Amino acid sequence: MESWTRAGNKADPVGYRTARLDGGAVTDLKSDRAFTSPSGKISCITDYEHGDRGVICLVELKNPPAKPHDGMGNWKGGWIRYTGGKLTVGAFRGDPGPFVQGRGPELPYGSALSIRDFTCRMDSSGLTCVNPGAGSGVQMSDAGVIPFGCLKEQVATPNDNAGVLFGC
């Protein structure tokens, strides 16, 4: 999976260091990156500037996980957070998190974008992200989320703030 992901057309990371709000305001993400799928069904961002390690995506899942329990905030079934050693699907959110800055530019199909320890490749069948150092990867699309490598399903607790939890 890693070699396929890295074999995509290399996207220049500098082109993905801004996010745009629907109203048109543009934010410089500094060392972070943001991108959106050509279909608009997947939008991802990093938030290293605020201490969050990994890739956070909003995916328009056809069958998102059900709300696992009562929690604080609104249930977002398509909120996906991938840190390499951990993958969560669904989250209770009281705010838009890093997406308050907007959404990133389109990452064309067949393109691969490297962001710190991660490489993500956009394809017409979905987005695949890998973290070679962690020995893991994830494929996400509106059809669902598939973990790879060391990521195995675990029992999510309320502290995990997730509908589905995978860990190494």
C-alpha cells in the first residue's frame, strides 16, 4: 500500500498550505496542510500548529457509525482522525476544530501529498493515507473506512470520543 500511495503524481506541499472559508477568507496554515477531493466528499487538514499530530478528515460517509453514547457536542459520524498508531471514526464535536480555518484546495485524482510522517494519495475510489514509521495506513471514501497494517479494531470507550476505534 505504501509504494502505491507514494507512486502518485507528487503534489507540491506549498500549494496546500492555505484553507478557504465558504465566505472567501483565506488562512495561511504555516506548517500545516489542507486538501479536498475533486468530488468534495473528503476534506482533510493537519493541525500541528496547535499540537494535534496526524491527519483529520471530514468524509461524507454513506453509512457513518452510529452515535455510541450521549456525549458533549454534536455527533459527526464522518470525522476521521488518523495519527499513524490510532484511527478514529466519528467524534462528538463542540466546534469545527481545525476546519474553522476552512477547507484546502483540490488534490487531483492520482496525486500524492506528503505531510510530515504521512503520505496521502487521492484516487477516484477514495483517499489512502499511510504512515510508514507506524506501519499503518487507511483508505477512506463515502463507502467507508478501511484500516491497514498494524491498525486493528478496539473497543471504543467514551474517553476515545469515537464511534469506531482502531489502534496498533
